[in-house]
Amino acid sequence: SGYSMEKATKMTMGPDGNYYVSQWGATKNKVVRFNGTTGAFIDEFTSVGFGADNAMGHAWDASGRLYVVGFASRDVKRFDANGNYLGVFISTAAGQLQGPVNIWFDNNNNLYIEDWQANNIKKYNASTGAFISVFISTGLNNPEGFTFDQAGNIYISNYTGNTVSKYDAN
């Protein structure tokens, strides 16, 4: 409440217990923060907007920095714990991102990116942003969302295939 979003896309709960929502709007294109208990608008969290870049999924590292994938720019932008822009962390050339839509960190200092157009999940070093490998490349048809179960299995939703694929943690 208290804010009218424009083309909301991905949403996560931040380390502070608040909700963060990416927007694709022409004028409203920052990641917005809402109170995790009441849903009340707090602020437009990111210091810069994404414009035609189309901000998608986001995740926090252990230091509280926010990482946001840009679908159109095919990169990952990094923000400090206060939403100040720190720059591009992973560029288009690093692992050849074609259409990143979502992102997560594991406990081993790796960062994973769902690439909607390449139909795969790419693995990067979370400290340096260096490309490591294609983590998952089979059974995906425009991967869009993800979740994990208590055993560490990964579930990937496929936008075009209208399916959910299950993979073990390896």
C-alpha cells in the first residue's frame, strides 16, 4: 500500500524482512521496498532505475549487497546494502548471458542465473563474477522461477513448457 507499481515483475524478501519488487515501467523502474509485516510502501530502494533494461530477479549476498539481473542489458547490476549503485557485476560477455531472468546464491560462494533465452542455468563465482560453467542445460524451456526444498533439490518453472523440472543439488 502507498505506492502504485508499474509492471511489477520479480519479488523477494530481503535480509531485513522487507519485500522488494522489480518494475519494468517506463517511469517507475526501480526496485521498490515494502514493509514485510504491513505491506506499506517504504521507498524506491535502488538509487538508479533500470529504464528499458527491464529489471528482473534479485538476490542478496552475505554482505547485504543487492544483485539485480537486467533482461535487456543481459547483465547483473550490484547495489550496496542501502540501494546505492555500485556498477555492473557481471557483463554480457561473462558467460554470454542471453536473457537473464532470475538469480540466487548458494552457501559455497556461487551465484546462479536463470537464462530464459539460452534455456539454461549458469554458475558464476560470487566474489569475482567470473563464469564457472553451465549448471543445468537439459529439460528447460524458458526457465523463469525457482525454489528449493528442505533436501536441497532445485525446482525450476518453465515458462513456455508450462512445467516444473526437479534437479538435485548437484
